[in-house]
Amino acid sequence: MTANGDEPAACGKAPEPLPGERGEELTAFGGAPEFDPGRAQFYARRAAATQDKGDTRHAVADCGAAISLDPKNAAYYRMRGKLRHMQADLDGALADFDASIALDPAFAAAYVDRGLARFLKTDVAGALADYDMGVRLDPRQPNLHHMRALARRATGDLAGAYDDLCAALHVDGETAEIYNDRGRVSMESGDFAGACADYERAAHLRPHWSQPHSNRGWALVLAGELDQALRAFSSALALEPGDALALYGRQAVATRRNDAANGQVDLGTALFNDPDIARMMAASGISPVADLAEVTSLEP
């Protein structure tokens, strides 16, 4: 038995597909599919319970069963789409979100999900179109404004991204991630004081998260406040000793202070902890503008 409840495949063979896993319809006595919304709810509830246990494969199969018994229920397609997204099957997820929206064009949550899948497929224009529709349908949904802000930021529309993050915070002022993302937009716009204020709020709301501290450290580096930056990086590293962005930040401070030996130690540790950052790190002594480009490219 595997960790997610599946039987192990014999001799390396892929497991046989479960009924409903590929979207097949369940049939009654070998004939046409039954229409049974009550029974469909049973499969949907079981899918949710199975997902909670980490078994997305059986959950997808149960969603397929629910769809076969109640094929006009947009929520079941959305549920399966979210599960397929969790399985990294973005094409399958998009097909399900398309079906969900076709059945219920006013289903704002489905636009959020399809927008994220499109964004991850680098279809930023498609993602923005979905978020725009979602905001029109449900303008008080903070997640829609938050996700649209990230898409706008990816296109370079920092003013639009900032406005969306403010709208999200107007509805939900207690989510650290929104403050953290508004801080990043402010930092990219050159408003280092505003960025620091948002990072401090994010750190207050989520005290065991290192990222607002490392981001605040970079805002302080770019503002020329090196002593405060070092304290912010130290706070990040106290929470997460392998925080590569904080380690690289300490290296940048050491470089500005001509302390190359300590800087190289931090840089080496950063590369060891997160090799992907290596491609985006610049040599010691680069300008604040170049630093900002490096920092903002580290996260999507």
C-alpha cells in the first residue's frame, strides 16, 4: 500500500485507471449513465475527504463519478480541476475549469482557478481576462484582486498591481501574503519606506515567516540603510537559516562595506541552499538599480 492509499504498481507498470479518473462516465447495468444528484453528492463528499488525506488520484476518480451522475453541476468540474492542478496536470485542470465556466458563466471562483492555471502556463493575457471577469462578478473577493495584482505585476503594470493589492487589503487586512506582495510592488516602484511598512505588517501577521524580513532587508539595502538591513536579514535567518535571499542580502551589504571575505561565505551558503538563485545573482559591487532587477526576478 502506498502513502496515498493506492496499491503499488507491479513490476514498474502504471496502475490501472480508476473508474471516473479519466473522465469516463459511470453506467447503470452497462447502459446509459444514471442521473442521480443525491448519489453524485456522496462521491463529491468522498472526493473532498480523500483529498484531505492526500490521495488526489482517488479524489479525481470520485469527482469523475459525481460528474457522470450530475453532469451539469459546475462545482464538480471545478473541484476536479483543482485536484488536477494539484497533480500538476494543468491541461486537464484547464479543461475542467472551461467546462465549469461553460455551465455557470457567473461562477467567480472558477475564473480565479482558471486564471491561476493560465498564469502558470505563461498565458498572462488569458489570466488577466479571467481575473477581470472574476472581479466584475465578485468585486469584494480579495483573492481575485490579489491574483490579478500578481498578473499585472508580471506585465510591468505596477500601478495597477498596487491598486489591486490595496483593494484586496480593503476587504481583508489580515493576510500577510497580500502585504508582502504590496511591499514588493512598492519596492519595485522605488517606494522603499512604503515597502518596509508593508513588510513589517506582514511579519507581524505571520511571525514565523522569514520572507518579509529578507524582503525588508533588501528594501533597506536599496535605500542605503545597511545597518538596519543587516538586522532584517538576521531576523530572517533566525527564522529560516537557509533563506537564500537573506544570505545573498548579507553578501551585498558586505560587498558595499568592502568585506569580501564574509560576503563570499554568505554567497556560497546561499547558492548551496537554493541553486536556482545562482542564475540570478550578480557579482559583488553592482549598482542599486541592478540589485533591484536581481531581487525582483527571484520570485514570480
